[in-house]
Amino acid sequence: MSNACIAARVSLFEQTVRQRRMRAISFTFALVASTLIGSPLTGPRDAAAQTSAGGRSEVFPGGELESYLRYLQTAGKSESYPWSIRSFSPSEIDLLAAKDDDHPWAHRYDLQRRPPSSGFQWDYVRPHLTFYLNSSYPFGGNDGAVWQGKGLTTSFQGGISARWGPFSAILAPVAFRAENQSFPLFRNGETGRLRFADGQFPTSLDRPQRFGIDPYSQIDLGQSTLRFDLFGVAAGISTANQWWGPTDNYPYILGNNAAGFPHVFFGTSHPANLYVARLHTRIVYGQLDQSAYSSVTGPEYFRTFAQPGKRRFMAGLIASLQIRGAPGLEIGGARFFHAASDSSGISSHNLGLPFQNLFKRSLRQETDTAIGGDLSSLKENQLASIFLRWAPPGSGFEVYGEYGREDYSANARDLILEPEHEGTVNIGFRKAWLSGGVMHALRGEVFNYEWPGGSRTRDEGLVYVHFTLRQGHTYRGQLLGADVAPGSGGAQTLAYDMYNTKGRLTAFVSRVVNHEVRTTYRSGPAAPNGVDVMNSIGLEATRFIGPFDVNAKLTLTDDLDRNFITDRANANFQLGIRQAF
């Protein structure tokens, strides 16, 4: 066959692929548009035809129903309760449920108070099928185990929950398949499988740009938990997502961007009354795995600093206080440790990590030769934060903030001199107006972790990146915290929500900034394209159509200097259908 014939066939094949891709995009766009055009803008309708069902077993961290209950709480529909330790147990959801049915979704979901029962109860986690489509490159976050590559991604979740006295369980697995089409990669200087690794930090962060060249799929246990709550104490085993801190979009330590990791936990089942304050706390131990595109090779467990092990142990502690005499005020803090795993079992040292000294110079010296610039705490990495939330009861308003640190301060003097060293700051607000069966709401958040000026004269770590445990702050290739570029940067978002008996309408804008991190940062020349900025605008609608909840979302993104090279635009479409029983 001649080269001309081969070229013609290749051209015809590529043309066919492009046509199919455009048909898929057009079809999805039509579905999204039809839902958005029919969005709930016309005000409430007679809700008598609706029957509330389900929902109580689907209040997942970062999910739609959790956000709805949060608005209701600030509007005075439920009692003041801390929001910095999630996921919530069934008994906590009982407290967060509305006191009456005077709210938009009262006749759609079972979200009202009901008499306590010690008998056996069960419920469905309603089947949920979602399609995602990216036109130019992978985009999407805060979606749990799902990774949205270029092209079509499909996910499905369903399950069942049960409750009997102090025991409760939920089985809510999720499966997804990403078409994972090709797109220009950030050239990271690596070859082989590592060419798919992170563009800036291919050997110190497990965050692949692309999961190979084939379709990528996984089945995950999702929001599954077995727990008991008795005499004010909670304990259990889970693979569910956790959300630490009061943030809404950009959690510093833990959120729902990656899949929930296997863990055990124990703590208070409800805030304990200490008279001067109410204390709510949780201790967590778990296991973190890497993706196939991590730079860490060799054994599963720690052998040397060159082979720190494919699996990591995690240990964490989070606590919040509701101060007596200050209604709606919540303050707290959290510590999260990545630690090298030992094949001999869980060590007492690792179990004690959440309780060790706050300053590095007070820790035991482990070597006479510095490794990575340190003599102590060589086999673990700490992320820590303090936070506050103030939600005056009945005001519909809340404001919150979080200050986080990657790794330790040397001592108290170091912390006072340079609190911005490896630091992050997150501030945000939410405000809801509820009237006549319609709720309007506004929310915004700013997250900043830019390299401070002191980094010009002092070694500076990078947010979510680590050079000994080289997977960074990730689980199976996705960031455990905020879904923004690691290293140095920031993010902002502003959104408007409107709820009524027909569903929800949301309009939003967001901005994500990623700074190029260079070894010549202190004295080298300025980079002409040293800032990668993603500006997004979007519209989302949820409509109740008979027994179905239909969700559609359209996000348009203009990425200026993508990968620090050139501008690139992307359109992200989502269409989800949930079956109500």
C-alpha cells in the first residue's frame, strides 16, 4: 500500500474520530442546555404531589444535600452544630435535620426531624449515574474517586444503609470509567511511565497528568462505613471521604477531591459538654496507596530513603470547640501525618504521631547526617491547621477561616517570626435568605498558598509536595486536600444558589493560579510565562422530574499560559440522573 493511501486512511480515521467526538459533545451540550433552560426560575409550585423520600443516607462530605442542610442550619432550621469534622453519622444528621417542613425541599427529601427509634431501619443510597465530558484536557474536582480525563467519563454509585440502636452501616460503592483521550502533556523531562507524572514535580508528587494511554477505570468502596455511637463515644471503620475544617470549596487537609482511604476512627459521637465549651474530636489511622505513575518504586514498605515504600501510614487528629456564651462560634485545629509504613506492623511511634510535640527542635534526633535538610522527623510529613467558624443562629450567615502549615516550625520563635513559612490561608462566607418556599444564597471563598517573600533567603517547602515520602499529599494519584495546583498558588470562587420545590440553580465563577517553581527563584531571571491561571464560569441546575433528580452542569474555562506555555480553553459538561424510590 502506498504512503499516500496510508496517509489518506489515517486522515479519514482522524476525521471520523473528530466527528464522533463532536457528536458526543453536541449531544451532551443539548442535554445540559435543555436542563438549564428548564431550570427552576419560576418560583415554588404546589408540593402536595411530591412525597419526601430518601436523602438521609446521602449526606456525603462536600455533597449537595450536606450543603443544603448547612444553609438550613444557619437559617435557624436546626440547632447550632460544628461543621469542621465530617462525614456526619446518622445520629448527627438527626440533629441537623430541619425542625419543620417550611423549606424548599421538605417534600422531596426526608430531611425533617422524626421521632427517635431504636428499632432496625434501612434505606437506599439511590442509584446515581453521571456523565462527564471534557473537550480539551482533564478538568474537574471534589468528586471523590472519579477522575475526569479528556473525553467522556462515566460514573455510577448506589448502595444501601442500615441502622439498629447504636450501630449503623452504609455500603455505597462507586465505579467509573474515563475515556482518557490524548492531549498535550506538560513536558516534565521524564521518560517512560513518568512522562505522565506531574508536570512540575514528577519525582516528588504522585499526581499524574494522565493515567496512561488506555481508558482508566476503578471500582471503589466509596462512602462506606461501619460504626457505633454509644455513651457519647464513636468508633468505626470506613472508606468514606472526610472533610476537615469549615471550608466549602478548598479544604486544606482533607476533602472529597480524592477517594476516601481505608481508615479506623474513634472520638466523640456528639460534642461533649465541658461546661465552658463543647468538645468534638476524632482520631484517625489509615493507609494511603499510590498510583501506577508515582516515582516511588521497590517494596511496598519502607526500606531506605531512596525506597520509602509504595504504601504510607496516616495518622490524624482533629478537634473543635463551641465556646459557652458565644452562640455559633466554633474554633479548632487538626494534624495529619504521612508516615513510612513498616512491614512488621503498626508501630507505637506512628500511633503517637498526632500527639507529638508541635515544634521540630523538640523532636528526637534520628541521625547525625542531615537528610533533606533535617535530622529529625525524617520518615513522616505533617500538615496542620487551626480554624474558626462563626454562624450566628438564625442569621443565615456564616464566616470562616483556616490557617494551615506544611510541616513543622522549628520552635515558637520561628513560628512568630515567619508564620507564612510553608503556610496557607483560607477565608470564606455563606449567606442564605429563606422566604416563601424559596431560598437564595451567596457563598465565596479565597485560598492562598503563594510562596512568601522569605523564600528568597530561606529554604521553603511546597504545599502538598514532599521530597522523602515522594507521593506528596495524595491518595491513588489525586490530591487529598483542595483540588488546586500544588506548590505555590491560590484559588478563589464566588457562587449564587437558588432553591425551590423544583430543584436548584447555581451560577459561579472561579479562578485558580499556579506559579512556576524554579530552582533559580532566588536570583534567576524572571520567567515570561511563570503564572498559569484558569478562569472559569459556569451554570448548574438540578431539577426534580417525577422520580428522577436530573443534574446538569456546564463549566467554561480559559486557561492562560497553560503549563506555562500557551493559552488553552476547555468546556466541561456534566449530566447526572438519580433514581428516587
